Amino acid sequence: MGTRVSYPVEVKMKAIEMRLAGVPVKEVMETLQIRNRTQLKTWMRWYKNGEMKRLEQPVGKQYTYGKGPHSQDAFAKLE
């Protein structure tokens, strides 16, 4: 099993834009140095479902509603 790679939000958005413009998956992967085809498909699914918050989450940290890092910031403000 390989190491996990965390891509910046800018790379994810650029990949989505390229796919929406009709650029082939293989070309997007080569241009942006994305290792896995499935990762690109996952980002596209999140985008189409309106789950833009998920693109900002780090690898392995798919937070549920109200339990992400943003909710912790809100809690700290209350204190």
C-alpha cells in the first residue's frame, strides 16, 4: 500500500475545471501530476453533488456535519 497524497484545493479545482472543459482524464492526470484516476472521479462526484466542503478536507478526515475543523473554530469563539 502506498503513501497517501494530499492535493491542494487549487489543484482539485483546476482538475475539475479541466474535466468540465472536456480535457481527457489521462491528460489532466499528467498535467497536474495526479497519481490515481479514481481520485479525480471522486472529486468530480463531490463537485456534481455540491459537496465543495469535502474538497478542502485533508486525506482521511472526511468530517460529518458540525464536526470538522470549522466547527471547532466556532466553539473556540464561544469561549
